[in-house]
Amino acid sequence: MTAYFIRRFLLIVPTFLGITILIFVITRFVPGGPIERIIAQAQQQALEGGGAAVSETVQRQPLSDDQIDLLKKYYGFDKPVFVSYLSWLGKLVRGDLGISTRYYDPVWEMIRERIPISLYFGLLTLIATYGVCIPLGIAKAIRHKSAFDDASSVLVFVGYAIPGWVAGILMILVFASHWEIFPLGELVSENFDTMSFWEKTIDLAWHSLLPLTAYLIGAFSFMTFLMKNTLMDNLAADYVRTAMAKGLTFRRAVFGHALRNSLIPVATTFGNNISVILSGSFLVEKVFNIDGMGLLGYESVVERDYPVVMGVLAISSVLFLVGNILSDMCVAAVDPRVKFE
């Protein structure tokens, strides 16, 4: 098994290279980059400054060829794509993610400032997802076709049908705008620094409840039904019926035999959830105006801030690849029949 996981870790390198090469090439050929943005700003300034007297040539191309060449050299667009990628990769190995083309700040500094926020929501989401969905799925499987199962299924189906960011908009409209129970956005209040410890805790929880609910909705529905359906399949298996026929109680059959096998599919989803811990949710953070990794990635894509896009992608890719290996470890821990050779 050790050799298997060593090979899996070694495969992270070529997989990571393949992902980053693909995205790096796409960013070079997608229109609307930093040079196009500077040209658009120069056109706007020329129109505002010169009015109708601005010539048609200036409106069409306010920068000279020499100026454009200097911009290409500054942003590294004057080199072939592969050479530029190797330059970016060399900086990445040294811990340098480059400089933002929009804010002109180091990319790593921008990401590091937002990691605690995404880590906060990511850990809470992970704990709540497994802490609620697994017991709820077990209860629904044991009480299948009961009033509890039917009522909870309605709520879970509604959550499955509504994306998290849509639910976030609805919650803001109802609970924040109409009833004014919760804040419209942000993570803390403006006077957060002047509060006591307990006041800060309550304020943080007050601001976190709606976005955390939006984070949970999608994964909550999927994980609950996955746990329920898998447990029901195992309860109908021959080995459970045989155990009960030999005198084992239903409770012992569920928690002593069927539950462990039912956790195997749940364990395979652990890797995907790990990547959400730091990468966050683009749309949920945008809806609630939470300045985390998700919002940073969303704005960098919209603004064509390619160094930030590549920096966020590099961290998210590594998390996802490591998460897949952790999923295999979880499966091996839950299912002793699994032998990785």
C-alpha cells in the first residue's frame, strides 16, 4: 500500500503540470487581458479629455506600437507561450506567484490575506456536512417511508434543486432585506475591532449563518441521500439478514455491520470536499461579499488578472489532487477489503 500512495503522490507532478499548462495557454489567447484593458482606459480618457476634437485614429488606437511593445514586455507577452510558462513555473517553485496585473500587489500576499476566511468557512462546512448528513442519512434509512423520512426528504429535495448561491440571494432578500434579521453581507461589522471577545464571537456567528447555510445546501442534499441509499442497500444485503437471523439485534446489525460498509461511498467524497476548504465558493462569496479565495478567483477571472488566476488555480489544483489521495486513504481505512497494490 505504501508503494501505491508513493506512486500517487508522484503522479501529482505531471497532473499539476498538465492542468497549469492548459489554463496558462488559454489565458494567453482569451481576449480582454491587461493590455486590452489599458487601451480601453486610454480611449476613455482621450474621449473625456478631448471631447469631439479627438481624432478617429486616437479613438481607435490611443497607444503607439512602441508603447504596446513595452506593455507586452512588461507583462511577459513578448515571449513564446512555452517560455513564459517555464518562467512562471520557475517562480512558482521559488514561492513567487507573480504580481497582480490589476492591483499590482504580490499574488501570494493577496491569497494569504484571504486564506483564513476561506479556511474558516471551509472547515465549518466540512464539519457540518459530515456531522449532520451522516446521522440524518442513517435516521432516514432506519425510518424509511415514515413521516420523518417524508418530511425531511421534502426539505432535502428543495435544497438539492436550489443552488447554494441562489438560496443565498433568497435568504438575503427575505432575512436581511425584508425582515432585517441578518446583515446584508460582509463577514464582520464595521466596529468589530472595538468589541469584546464574546461580542466578536456573536457578531461573527451572526454574519456567518446565512453564507454557511448557502455553502451547505448543495453538499448537504447529496451527502444525505448518499448515506441513506447506501445504508438501505446494505440493510437489504444477505449478510445483514443472516446476522439478524442468528439473533443479532437490529441496532447491532446496523451499527456493527451495515454502517461501516455504507461509509465507503461517503469516504470517496472526502477529497472533493477538502479542495473547498481553501478554494471556497466563487458565487456564494460574491453574493455575500465575503472577501475570501472564492471571491478573489471570481474577480480575477472577470478582470482577466492572469497571475491571480494562475495562483488560485495552482493552490486549488494541489488541494484537489492531494484530496483524491486522502479519499483513497479514507476508503482503505473504512474498508479492510481494499488492498492497494
